Amino acid sequence: MKSPWIPGCLAGVLTAALILPGIVAPASQNPTPDRAPAAVTERAKQFTEPGPNHKVLERFVGEWTAEVRLFQGEQASPPSPGKAEARWLMPGRWVQMGLEGTLLGRPMQSSTIVGYDNFKQSFVMTVVHSTDTAMLRAEGDLTRDGKELVAYGTMDEYLTGEHDKMVKYVYRFVSPDEIIFEVHDLHIGEPHTKVVEIRYRRKE
């Protein structure tokens, strides 16, 4: 049986062999101009080097206070206080955001990694929680005005037995010092899809 990680691993090895300095194809191969090492290296940069979209990630970096609310229709729970910190996991590429607070009276932690995938041309995020064993993933883009980052992903609902429910995540950049994060359960149906809201305010 073919191992599922071989294609990705092989691609990485081949890419490294093509772009690392000093590695050239044997003369007998006579690479065409667009496959020559210099050309491949230049082409690889557009997919592997941080670009303008990675600058958006700077908006998250810093220390924040947090207020967590749950929603059921138009009814919102009282805010639960928390704190958050976002830092560069890999400078210019990936931001890691940690949140500590309470949810329904219980301690809660979450960790989110956000970046921009040049090849997919989308923002990508992965989230894990101390209150669950699932790893959530989503992809999305900025709105045209740049004031919101909207991403879509799936989640399993263990209480109902549902798999791969579509979920929308929204980061609203209210100001440089305030971000509102929303989770929308799209299966509920409009207009009351919001089930979680976290309001971040930058610490002074």
C-alpha cells in the first residue's frame, strides 16, 4: 500500500533539490530555460516567500483582553472574561494566538494558527481547544474593503451525530485595537447563525 505522505514528502524533496544554492542538474539532462535552477528558484519565491497578504497577520500580534459570549438566536449569554496573546510563530509567515478564559463556568483554552497560503491564495487557520479533541480547519479571504476576514470550514457535532457541518468564521477588524471574532453555524439558517462571539481589545 502506498503511504499517503509520500507524494507531499517527495514534492518537498524535489523542490529543495531544485532551489537550494549550488545544486544543479547534470549537464546530460540539458534543462530547458524554464526548468533551469535559477528559473525554478525565482518561480518558487512567489509561492514560498511572504507577501502583502502576510502583512494582514500583523493586526493580530499583541496582548488582548477578551470577552466571550454564546448566542442562541437573539439571546446572548453574559460575557465571560479572558485574555489572549498573539505572537509570530514564524516571523512574517505564521501567527499563533492563545486564548484563556471561561466558558459556561469552566476553564477554557484555545490555540489558533493563522497564515496565508500563497499557492491556495487564501488565508488558512487551524484551531484546537482544551474542551474538545477535534482539530478545526478553515480557509478564507479578506473582504474587498479589508475590514473582515471570512473563512469557511467544517466541524463534527458529536451531540447530534452530524459530520462535516459547514461553519463560517469571521474576524472583524473594528480598529487597530479591537477585533471581533464570530463563529456561525450555517445549518441554523439565517438570520441567527452566530453562536459564538469573542471581542478582543488590545491591552494598553
